[in-house]
Amino acid sequence: MSSPRRLKDEDGIGATLLRSAADDGPGASSRRAVAAALGLAAIAHGTTTAAAAASTAPAATAPVAGTTATVTAATTAPAAVIASKAGISIAAKLIVGLTLATGVGVGVAVQANREPARSAAVVLPAEAVHRADTAPPARVAVTAPTVAADPVPTVPVPTVPTVPVPTVPLPMEPVVPAVRVGSEPHAQRTTAPTTTAPTTTAPTTTAPTTTVEPSTGAGARVEEAVPTTPSLADEVAVLDAALVALRDHHTASALRLLDQYDRRFPAGTLASEAAVARIEALVAAGNRDRARALATKFLAAHGTSPLAQRVRTLTEP
Amino acid sequence: MQEATQPQPRVEPHEIVQESSTPEVRLRQLFDTQFDFVWRSLRRLGVPELLADDATQEVFLVASRRLADIEIGRERSFLFATALRIASTTRRGIARRGDHDDQAVDLLVDQTPGPDELADRQRARAVLDRILETMDLELRAVFVLYELEEMTMAEIAVTLELPPGTVASRLRRAREAFQATVSRLRGAA
């Protein structure tokens, strides 16, 4: 096979254009941010991975008043793993997580009822593919629709070590219909890498220390770069990232992501859930006054919501 | 982003990570030696700069989970294949396939600065990206690895797990497509 001379070594506009690519590389800050997000900073400084792992583990010493928040932390992670194992969309995972968080099964029913006429069949093509690609157990039941151009590495599929199964019944079946996908034919799916990433990093995966800390401002940047019709999947992606941040005690990140949620989806389907997450984040941040103010507002508007009891618990003196 | 005028050093294939005792160390080595490669690849595969860090993180996240399955010496192949998929996913959310037609090129011609202005390398790079955007991803991958990463065709064949003949034909088609677009730019300039 004869190798042609590289175009950038020739003359002309084409070469100029190609040579311009040489300037484009990641800055040191990019490297640092990604390393930190991957939990590699700890290794770099000689810290053992146990330390990094500890930050991802749902610690019982959550700096959150009350016990419910700890329950959330402890239960959502395995739920996410299970959901991702089952190839269920991130929406399902979120709602599973939310359901566990609220401790009320009706959360799902509420979601399902809110969008009764929506198509249930579409399962977020982009994300489904994504998940099939990235989830450790690649034998998920998701059929990757059309990714002809993507070469799938012939690496054998790893077997996943035992994942602790939560004893909470997972209402997966009724969850999927809540996904509103078919409603907007033009809706572009914006699978922001970071916003989906955190959910795949429950502490039980095989990864050594994959702490994904969605505080890299990624969410905000996604928002600016991809102006598309917001869909429920987008809502879920942002809120899910916020919940993961909250779970991992990255309170500031969680609040940022919730700000982002409010900006992007002022009349969002999951606005109530976002409001509760914000209250929880504020409590975690020690801002109890603000949390209580929001709680009062929430309870005035949604006093009978299944989430109301959770709000009351969160803001109890 | 760095605004250096000198081309940045490339990581050569022989610098690939060596076998290490622990997954953590191996991941770290992989990260240290391949971060730039992955980031650049994602950019030239169409991931906007604003999303490049996140996409890079995603690639290494996948790598960290699949570490045990990545053969020694095949790290770049794995990372690039993963980058290709993630770039594809990211792009799918941003642009529709329908933009890859002549209309897009016409638009490009209209907005392309003249040769003088191309001295501004940042703008040149924007134009480059938009030309690449008109290529199919499979052609684009070969083109990027050959023309920008300066891999040999044999290395590309290994990296993309393609027969050498396929690499050669894709490269030829990609170069023709690139040259054709550049000719149109020149005609318009």
C-alpha cells in the first residue's frame, strides 16, 4: 500500500487548513479537570484509591439532616446499576431513583399519568446505543438501532462482579411509559456525555475509581452549545446528574445543575422533583433557611403531592 | 485550548502504555499518554470544543470499565473506536445528517474568509472542521488519522480494525472529497 504525501505538507489552502489543526489541543486545565473527574487526581498525588472510592461510596455519614437523605444515597446507586444493567433508559433510572428517594411508589404512577398518551415504544435511540456501548454488561437487551459507522471493538464482554441488589422492589415496568419521546418529531436528542455519565458510575462497577463529579461545568456548557427543543430525556439527564452530584455530596455541583434545570426547563415535567432535589441540596449545604422557604412554597403549591412528605421530612427542625 | 504556534508533539504508537501491576496505574498511564490524542481525535471527529472535555472523560470512563479487556498495545485502537462512537453520539444530538450535503458546502463557501484571512489559524480551523463535517464519519476517521495524526495506513488499519485495502480506499475517497471542497473554496475566494 503506497502512502500518499500528506496534504498538509503541500501548498495551498487545503494545507493551511490542515496545519491549523495543530493548534488545537487540550489545555492543561482540561487535563486536570478530566483527571479529577475520573478520580485520577488522587492517584497522581499518591493517595490510595480507597480514599477516592470513599468519596463515591454512599457514606452513612452524609452531612444531611435527617435520615431520609442517607437512604436516598444508599439506594439510588444500586438502583442505577440495576437499571443500567437492564438496559433501561436513563429516564427509567431517574424515576426509579426518585421513587426510592421519595419512598413512595406513586411517584411513578404520577409520572405515567402525567403523560398518558405518549408513545412508550421509543427508548431514546442515542442513549440506548450509548448505554449498550458503555454499560459494563454489554449483553443488555437494547437493540442498537442504526450505528453503521461505529466500529464495535471486538473486545470480549467483561463479566460484572456481583452487584448488591437492593431489596426495594423496583417499579421498572410502569416507568418506561413515562418517557416522552415521540411527542416532538423534531426534538433532537441531546445526549450530553457528562450528564449521562455519572449514573453509570455507581460504586459497584468494575472501574477502579471512576468518580464522575458533574461539577466540571459541563452541564452548563452543554446547554449553551446545543440549543434544541427540550425533551423529557434532556430534563432527565440534567436532573439525574444533579441527583448523582447530591448523592456524592457535591452539593455545589448539584445546585448548579438544578439552576441549569430551571433555566432550561422552566415548565419542566420534573419540576417538582427538581424543586425537592434543590431543597435537599440546600439542606445538605447547610442553608436551612433557604431550604425551609422553598419547602413552604413547595408545600403551598403541592401539599398533596407524594413528594410533600419528603419535603416535610427534609426540613424538619 | 492552547494557542501555541508550534505543532504539539504527537504521541507515537510505540509510546503506548506498558503493562502495569494495577488497573489504577494502567489507567493513569493510559490517561497520561493518550489524553491529548483522544481529545484531538474527538475534536476532529466533530465534537465541539465546549464538549470536548466531557467527551474525553467519557472515553476514559469507558476505558476504565473495560480496562481488563484492552489488550496491551491496542490501547489507541480501543480509545479511538470509543471516541468514534462517542463523537457519533454527541454529534447526533447536535447536527442532523441532512446537513452533510452540498447545501452545507455552499453555506461554507459563502462564509469562508479569503486567503489572507486564513492566516488567522483559528478561523482556518473552524473552516477545516466544517469541511470535515461534510465527510462521512468513516472517511473522516481515516482522513484524520492519516492527515492530522500522521499515522501510517498500516497503523490505521490496526487502529480501526479494517483491512488495509479498505483504509486505502477510504483515504483516497476522503482526500478527494477534501480536495474537491477546497477547490470550491478557492474558486469562491
